[in-house]
Amino acid sequence: MPRNSNSRSASSAIRVLCVDDNHFVADALRRHLTPDRGFEWVGWLHSSFGLAEEIGRCGPDVVVLDVDMAGPDLFEATDSLARRFPATHVVMLSGFVGREMIDRAIDAGAWGFVSKNDDAESIIDAVRGAASGSFVLRGEAQRRYARDERDHTIARAKE
């Protein structure tokens, strides 16, 4: 039976499913998420079709989900997954990072947002944080969100 509950012990591996249409990205992530670093790679999907079924089958703790793929709207899919599998946390991954996209991810129930331009450690930190129940912005997403928030605050102050 897949393990998909909040009772994951601190010493057990974080089970990760990757959903990305770029096999190079998926393979690089797989090579970094190794058992000796506390991860278990449970699989890769090249599209979001069948994602709910795959989560039900393999019971990941974290799904690393590419935002820009063909198929169903991935923000709507994330919202549905968050309700259907509350113990599985989604970290959204994108080559484009903007405040609006991050806000949509948050509203959809994602537990993190990272850029494909970030180093592997930023992505690994986001996966760990999401698995522990913390919302995580790392690297470019964190910098972009902070800069956009500052610019928005400055613009409001000038009104």
C-alpha cells in the first residue's frame, strides 16, 4: 500500500515523483535526489496525464511539477491534487518566474516554487521544506517575489 500520510518519520526517505516533459531535467533531478541524501525517487511522468492515478499508486511525499507543459491546466491540477491527496505536497518548477505565477501556485495549494535556473541545492531545499510542511520559495523565485513585493509597496506609497 502506498504511504501517503502525514505520519512520515523524520528518518524515512522523502518520496519524490517528478512530472516534467524534459527528460534531461528529470534525469538531473533524479541524480541529485539520492538515498544517501534522504530521498527515494518513485518515478517520472513526461506529462500530467494520469498524475492523480500515479500519486495513488506510488504515494509520493512531494511532486515536483513543471508548470509549463501541454495538457490540463497545472494550477487547476495542483488545486485538485491538494484536495485529493493532502499529504502529498506539490513543488512547482518553471523556467519562467513571475509574481503572478507564484501567486497562482500559492492559491492552487502548492507548497513551493522554484526556478529551473536555480542550482540543484535550491531545488533540493524546496523539496525538503515542502516535505516537512513548510511553504518554500528558493533562489530566483524568492528573489523575484521579494523584488516584486518591494516594487508594489513603493508604487502604493507613491499613490
